[in-house]
Amino acid sequence: MQALEVMELDQKIDLVRELDGNIMRCVRDQNGNHVIQKCIECVPTEHIGFVVSAFRGQVASLSMHPYGCRVIQRVLEHCGGDSRGQCIIDEILQSACILAQDQYGNYVTQHVVEKGKSHERAQIISKLAGQVVTMSQNKFASNVIEKCFQHGDIAERDLLIREIVEQTDGNDTLLAMMKDQYANYVVQKILETCNDEQRELLVSRVKGHLQALRKYTYGKHIASRVEQLCGEGDAECDS
């Protein structure tokens, strides 16, 4: 594998060609996946088209595989601008919600949200927007939702925030999120990343729950953060 780093280009191309027909077997292999990753890293995209093409139609299942998810991330890093790489991204976008909830697939979805093009991120956010609450309560998808707040623009954050604060009467949804072992981190990320107007909206919804929040393991952090924000003059807190 280290040979790929020091070989001349024509030697690298010859070596990679020997893998033709065995790409998928290598990707799913404990050692073979490292070789495929190294090929993607070290050989120019135009010479490894057959490698990337082997993943067509199977991107979702590979993204949910412990080794495959690493290989797909290498493709995103090194072949994203290529038309073949775009086909890989398109398949990820189609399965974004399923991947977000998977223990390996969530890393692939996060990668696109964090490092993909703005229209790709927008597609993922629009798909997640209708199920922000359930996704936030999922161990793996909650990480994706946090990334959406971290890398989304103001309008995208607004779409997600409004889904949370307007979903039920009496703000039950927001309270459920703040008490949840995973979703509470999403609420913390919202408070950290949103603009003043969005923060005021959220703080106004949280204020009424401060007493209750202090009793919950996961709510304590949010209660203290909201109190801190109130102390900074963002909003008035009721005692």
C-alpha cells in the first residue's frame, strides 16, 4: 500500500488496473479497503474512473458499511468535482435521511453537509426539515442535525428552528428535546450558532421551562446556558 505513495504515475495506474473486477470485494475487506482508499488518494481521478463506477447503485449500502463509509468519504474528498464523483453524491442525497440515522452512514451525510456544495447541503437540510425532532432524538442523526446548524445559512437554520418551536402547542416538542440525551445537544448547538433574532425566539420558548429543566440530567446545561444568555441581556428571564 505504501508503494502507491512513491511509485511513478504509470506504475500506479498499472497497479490500480489489476484491481479491476475486485473493487467491491476489496472495499468490504478489513485490509483491502485501505488499498482502495490509497488508490483514490494517490491516483488522479481520470485514471480511477472504473473504481468509482464500481460503486454506482450501491453508494447507500457502502456508506452504511464500516469500511465502505471510509472509502466513500475518500471519493467525496478527491473526486467530488468529477462527473463520476457527482453521481456518488447524488446517491447520497437520495438516501440522506436513511444514512443520517446509521452508525456509519451519518459520517458520510455529515461530510456532504460540512464540505459539499451549498445546493447539496440545502437538499439535505430540506429533507431533514420535516423530521428535525425525531432526527435530533436519534443517536447518529443528531450529529447530522448539529452539522446542519453549524454549516447552514441563516434561512436554513430558520427552517429547522421553526420546525422545532412551531410543531406543537405549549412547546412540548422543545421541552422533549431539551430533556433528551441526544436532542439536548442539538438545542445547545442552536443556541451557539443562531443569530440574535433566532436566539430570542428560542430563549422566549425555553424561559417557561427553566424550573423543570433544572431537574433533568440533560436539561441542566440548557437551563444554565439560557440563564447566561439572559444575563448578557439577550432576553429577560423569569425566575
